[in-house]
Amino acid sequence: MKVKYYRDNPAIFLRRGVQLLSLGIILLAAFQFGEFVSALRSGGAESYRPPIVEGFLPVAAVVALRNFAATGVFDVVHPAGLIILILALGTAFIFRRGLCSWLCPLGLLSESLWRLGGKAKWRIARLPRYIDYPLLWLKYAAFIVILKYFFFMGAKDAAAFMRMPYYAISDIKMFDMFGGLSWIGFAIIGGLLLLTFFVRSFWCRYLCPYGAVLGFAGLFSPFVLSRDKKSCTGCGKCQRACPGIVNVAKGRAVVLSTECTGCATCVSVCPEKGALTFRFFGLVKVKPLIFGILFLTLFFGGVYLAKGEGLWESSLKFEQYRRLDRVMNRPHR
Ligand code: SF4
Ligand code: SF4
């Protein structure tokens, strides 16, 4: 299938641009965080710590959300992580897995690996059902564990966990973990990349628990993806372009799936006018570009508001980080 992605589809063009920008920001943040850790450990001058790294601490964010729900106290140590989780969840209830399709670098990597292989026949667009369905349960099992963790963790336990030095420097711990990967770690990451190259969206579809949580929230989205069976010719372009491997071209007139990321690619590539549309509460038609802009406005508007309210930068000062790092990471010194 030849999709004229960028010429004919401004929504796809915008999404690719935002995905690449998001990747660039994350890579820059990783570099800045590396400089920050190096300054901490070398005894150098204070260095900038990008708050966005807290987006990679999902467990800490879930615990902070649990504590916030129980006590109303907002985490000041990793506030950006909590804000990102709240925005990802909040926007998922409206725009489905917008975080997956617009902002997550793994989503971009997954889509790019698939596109890299072109039309090679030996790759698998969708595993046979008897493998696909059991594998799908992997990420839902992780989702159930997260739910259990959230609802059964006592408020006191959550607060106690957040007072631990380990919690305060969990970002540094994460950085060290990736910085000191053993060959087993490299083998696992390499294996996942290979699997995602050979099996479309392997990571996103079968393993990412974040995707499972957001996919569940997305079922409540007021934006209904509907297919008009009279206008639809059954060409299957939407389905082939769908990174979520959703049965768009067949089956029900209303497409409802936890795997739908709300990327709107299917709507953008459908050649039949009015055959596939996003409709607000099933009534008002919303163009893919508007859908994407609304999602981005809500997400980044939330970040902007959080910054204005002082809920973005950590309250931990550079010297406090340095002391904690010495205690936790280098007890032998
Ligand atoms: S069904 Fe459409 S909006 Fe949902 S993931 Fe597939 S292409 Fe994107
Ligand atoms: S919805 Fe559009 S792209 Fe999908 S099968 Fe029907 S006509 Fe083809």
C-alpha cells in the first residue's frame, strides 16, 4: 500500500513531526540528566536536571498518585512524573492512547521499525489468534498488578515509600540501571527490537503496561470512531495503515478497541469520503488534524498550568541530591 503520508495528510504529517520533536526532547533530557549526574558525582558545579525524566518513573508516579488520592498531598519530589501520569490518563479518557501515538518514543520506534521493513513478506502484521490473544494478556496482567498495587496499597505505605531516599533518587537509579546494562540487558533490548521488527507493534501490543492502562481508559472516549458501511468499499487501507492492528475495515460500524491509540491514521488514509470518521459523542464529525491539535492542546496546556502552579520542578536541591546519591549509590566511599 502506498500512503501519501505527508502530501495528502496534514494530520499524519503533524503527528510524525510531534513524535520526532518528542524524541528529540527526550534525548536532550537524557543528555542533560547525564551531565547532572556527572556533576553530582564529580563534585562539579550545579547542573540542570530536566524534570521530564520523571516520565520514566511510572511506578513512582503510581505510588504518588495513590498518596495524592488518599491524602490530597501532591508529591513535590517528583511532581513532573505525577503530572505526566495524570495528563496521560486524563487525556486517554478523551483522546484514547494519545500519549502512545503522539508522544511516546517507543511508539515511534515501533512504527518506524515496521515501516523500515517495507513490504517484506516474511514479517508478521498480526500473529495468529491462538498466539495473539494469550500474548495480549501479558500487558493486561501487568495492568491488573498495577491496579492491585494502586487499590490495595495502604495510604501509609505509599507515604512511607515516598519518604525513602531510594524514592528521591529513583531517577538516578533508573539512569544507572540503563547506563550499566549487562550483556543480558542488551540481549533483552535487542531481542525486543528484533521482535518488534518482525512482528508489528510487538512491544506496544503485548508488553507495555502503560499502553494497557491508557487503552482501558480510552474505551470511555467520547470520540467515536465509526465506519459507514454504505460508503465503505472494504478496500482495507485503513486496517493496513493502523499501527494498533485494529480491525477497522471489518466488523462493527463502531470501532472500539483497547488497542486503538487514537492516531487517526485510518481516518486520514481512507479514500472514501465520510466512510470513516471520528465523531464527538457519535454526532459531530471531527477531522484527524483537529483531533490531534485538541489532544496536544490539552496535554501541553496541562504541563503549562502545572509549571505555573509550581508542580513541575522537584523541590529537591542539587546538594540534597548529591548527599542522597552518596548515601545510596556509593556506600563504599
Ligand atoms: S483504529 Fe485508527 S485511530 Fe485507532 S490505532 Fe488504528 S489507525 Fe489509529
Ligand atoms: S473505511 Fe475507508 S479505508 Fe477502511 S475499508 Fe472502508 S473505504 Fe477502505
